Amino acid sequence: MSVGASQNTLVLEPASVEDVPAITALWFDAFTQPAIGELFPDTPAMRAWNESWHRGDMETRPYQKYLRVIDTASTDEQGRPRLAAFGKWDLAMPEERGRRFSWWCEDSPYQDCEDLIDGLEQERKRVMGDQKHYYLDTVGTHPDYQRRGAASLIVKWGCDLADRNGVGAYVDASKEGAPLYQKFGFVDYGPPGSGIASMARSKE
Ligand SMILES: CC(C)(COP(=O)(O)OP(=O)(O)OC[C@H]1O[C@@H](n2cnc3c(N)ncnc32)[C@H](O)[C@@H]1OP(=O)(O)O)[C@@H](O)C(=O)NCCC(=O)NCCS
């Protein structure tokens, strides 16, 4: 489990359902912001919900591309290459996808979750309108691997695809995550003072 690897041992690959347990474990290690913990507390039921979210989307939403960044110099308890980061690019427009989350865990405050996601969806619609774009749904890097370029590999993957296909890109970003996206040409169009950045990148 040692991490003494340099950045060039980090490799970007497609993720599969076999990665779901590691993705969920990483999610809870990375998303430690108090506001997120209020909506998604770290309980056994919530971990099961998180796994079912990722597994369900992988199995039923082929337009959602899950990516993993592994450390080829380190293995986890199962002897698999250690997961350093994961991300999910959604190539569908909101209308094609439908509800982002089909259900909430019983340990989540239902209405608060609905209100958060409704607000994010409205911002996305306000900023992007009907312009075709890809949506960076989630990206997280394990704290042991942060600031080593893992998330950048994931963001770049989607931006390159968007450029090849002549479409835009969008992410609802934490203020902490915003500098990462700015590096790839995203601009914050969110209202001043908002805790969440509504970041868009035009087609090239
Ligand atoms: C945000 C996050 C995904 C960044 O992952 P990462 O693998 O560390 O990112 P990278 O190493 O590719 O960083 C790329 C650039 O992003 C910016 N950046 C990354 N982490 C940063 C931080 N903590 N503070 C300020 N800028 C940061 C920097 O510009 C950085 O470039 P630099 O290291 O050359 O200065 C990671 O910190 C994380 O998982 N945070 C918790 C979950 C989360 O908030 N996810 C994103 C929601 S929008």
C-alpha cells in the first residue's frame, strides 16, 4: 500500500464494474467537505447506495464514460493496481439522460438532495441552453494522490473528445476544484457569491 510512486506511474484507463468497490471507497475518502457529508453521510447504507449508483450507471447508461487512474507501482488489498482517481464524463444531454439519480438513500435528507440537484440542473440549462456539450459528472482523487495530475488526466480526456467532436463541456465545480478546470479553458458563469461554480468550456 505504499505510495512512493512518481507521477509517471499514474495511468488513465476506462473503468469497469470491477472497479466499483474501489470507486466507492475513494469517493468517501475524497469527498470530505462538510456540506457533502450532510447529504451523503458515511454510513453502511450510503456506501451501498453509492455502489449501486455507479454500478447502475455503468450497466444502463453507456453514454456515461467512467475512467480510472491507477498507480501501476502500488497494489490494493485485493492485489489490484491501486485506484488513485476516478471520473465520469456524461456524453448525453440532460433530456436524453433523464434524472441524474433515480433514487436517494434513506440516510440522505431527501428534499435537500432534490433541491441541490434541481439547482445544478437549472444552472446547467441556464448556462448551456441547447448547445451540445459533455458533462463532467464526477471527478475525485484520493488524498494520497492529489496534486499529481490524476484529475487533470480525466478532465483532459473529456475535453479532447469534446474538441474532436466540436461540442462544449460543462461542470458544476466546487470552488476548490475550479482552478483545475480553468486550466482546461472552463470559465465560471455562476452567480457571484455562489458556493458552486457553473463552469463551461466552448467548443473549439
Ligand atoms: C479537486 C480534485 C479532483 C483535484 O484532483 P488532483 O488529482 O489533485 O488534481 P491535479 O493534480 O490534476 O491538479 C491540477 C490542478 O488543479 C489545481 N488544483 C488541484 N488541487 C488543488 C487544490 N487543493 N487547491 C488549489 N488548486 C488545486 C491546480 O491548478 C493544479 O495544478 P498544479 O498542481 O500544477 O498547481 C481533488 O482535490 C479532489 O478529489 N477533491 C475532493 C473531491 C472534489 O472536490 N472533487 C471535485 C469537485 S468539483
